[in-house]
Amino acid sequence: MYKRKIFNILLGRLQEPRRFMQVLLGPRQTGKTTVARQVLTEVSGRGHYASADEPGLKDPAWIEQHWNVVRTLPIEAQGALPQRLLVLDEIQKIADWSEVVKRLWDEDTANGRAIQVLLLGSSSLLIQQGLTESLAGRFELLRSMHWSFSEMRDAFGWGLDSYVFHGGYPGSASLVNDAERWARYIRDSLVEPSISRDILMMARVDKPALLRRLFELGCIYSGQVLSYNKMQGQLQDAGNTTTLAHYLTLLEHAGLLGGIAKYAGEAVRQRGSSPKLQVFNTAFLSALSDLRLDQACRDPERWGRLVESAVGAHLLNEIQGSRVELFYWRHRDQEVDFVLKRGDALAAIEVKSTARRAHPPGLSDFQHSYPRARPLLVGGQGIALETFLSSPVETWLDF
């Protein structure tokens, strides 16, 4: 069980007296359904699972049908919590789902029914819209992000190089010895459903081909700063910068590609900065390239990009739902790869894939501008990459 932390949190919350429904968000194939089924085994016959991702059209009545199944389940004698548990997967695919859930939840509350509810979703933008519009004060949120190095190592015995190249998708682990088959699986079974089913079917996208090309561009330039004007120059029929920024937001909410803002100490300037493109999983970068793992290891430039993207993906996944913010920093010809901020705590991170000087000039310049920041060199002569990828992000801000 490699999402044990999430499992323990969920089980603990569901064993409390009924106060809030639980919502578990995250990209496809990151273990949400597996965790939910593991929780259901603890309920021992008093739970019910249904997925809106199954074939066939579903309307809001589908939710009520499954809710009523749980209402008819027997109640154990005292001491067995949760009394009854309903798990609804891919709930965002039901029209007006949040209004129906609100009505049914409030009915159970008014009638004293001890039914716990766990909602799962892979489109965080649509789920969060429903939560804030209809379910305010009735839910708690958890996130299941892409698998970490520690999880892939413990589950499949992966070494550092394999994780940097293949990323954190457990379903792909059995395919890594067949490079072409592995790449097809990532592209066809993970990336394409995330785009076509979690974005294009769930949100208004006037130029689907542009969104796909933007994702491909993000994989090519992962770890690099690219202005929206430069993106327009790279993409045909790119429209305006507002469209590109919107599409990047959709890709980020699907757990595919993020745009990291520049750290400037001022929120207004951060919002107006050129984004640093960053994949959520290095599997995307590798699957769209023409290199195998052994070839990438022999190419210092490509490997350096992969290492930096692996660090960025680790940070981007770790900060989801936390108080930590992630930035990059650039001033004139000096740059810091990543900046972590939590309240007044700052950490500046420079990533090196080869042994170089212990304190790059960018870190020195950043410290000069922000003396309270903690400088961190990852790789090279600094913190071992394996150590960094195995540590919670909060570790580097607790000093």
C-alpha cells in the first residue's frame, strides 16, 4: 500500500462522527480508486462504490440511485464507524453533481443518517468549482498526486536513474524494459485520456489542437522559462496570450503541465511574469522524446534537463494543497531554479546533475537580495538527489 498516508488520513476521518464529506482529488492513475477500495474493505459490507467513468450517459438521478443503495444498507451495532460509506468516483462527470450531493447530504444530516461520503475526481478545476459553489462548509479535501521516488522505489525497486527518466506512474512499471511500448502506454493510455476526457469533455476549449500542442511544447521546454509571446511564435494558430494562459491553467489542473511564476517579492509582478514550464511527471518528457534511458544517461544536456524536471515535478506535486508556494528567480544573467516560500520562510534551490562548484552565483545573488533565504544545492557537491527526492518539501523550510 503506497498511498498509506492518504489511506490513514481518510480512514481516520471516516471513523469520526459524521461532520464532513471527504473529497480526494488527483490526476489519473495515481491511486485514488485503489485507496478508496482499500478503505471500503475496512467497512466490511457497509459500503458501496460507483464510478461515473463507466460507459453510458449519466444524469443527476444516477447519484441519488447510488445514494439510496447506501441508505438501505444495515447499520452495525454501536462502535462501528463509519456506519455506512458511499464512494462516488469521477463525480465531476455528472451534470449539476454538487447541487444533488448538497441536497442528499443535507437530507441525511436532517434525518440523522450516519452515512459517510467519499468523492473522487481527476478534474480538480471542475471539482473545486462544485465544492466552492454548492458545498461550502461540508467537505474536507485531500490530494493524491503522481507517485514519488520513494513510492516507486519501495513498490518496484526502482533506482534513481529509472525514476528520473520514467517518472512516477505505477501502471507503467512493468513496461519499462520495452521502450516503445512504454512510451505508447504513457501517450495513449495516460496523456490522451487526461486531455480528451478530463479537459476537453469537461471545459470549454475552442482550439483543442492548440491545447495539445501547448502540452507538447511544455514537455520540450520543461524546466525552461518561456514567455507567452515566445509560445505564440512556436505554435500555429496560437491566438492571444490570454488563451494560452487559460489552456496552461487547464493542463495544470489535470496534473499534466504547470507554469511556475517568477519570484519577485511582489504578487503583482509575479502574476505578470513569464512562466517556467514544468511537467508534473517526467514520464511525459521522456515518452515524447526519441531517447531510451541508456541514451539519455549518455547525453549530459538531456540528462541535466531530466534531473531538473524531476526535481521540479517533485516540488510541484508536493506543494499541492499545502501552504508552500513554488517560484523560480531570475535577475539579469543570474538565475535560481526554484524558490520555495511558506510565510516568511524562503529556500532557494539550484539543481546540478554533475559535480560543480558548491555555491553557484545565482544562489549568492539571491541571498544578497533576500538575506533570510536558505540556499540549497541539489546534486553535484550538494544534497544528494536521492535524498532530496525522498524528503517532504517542508523539510527545506523548517530551519
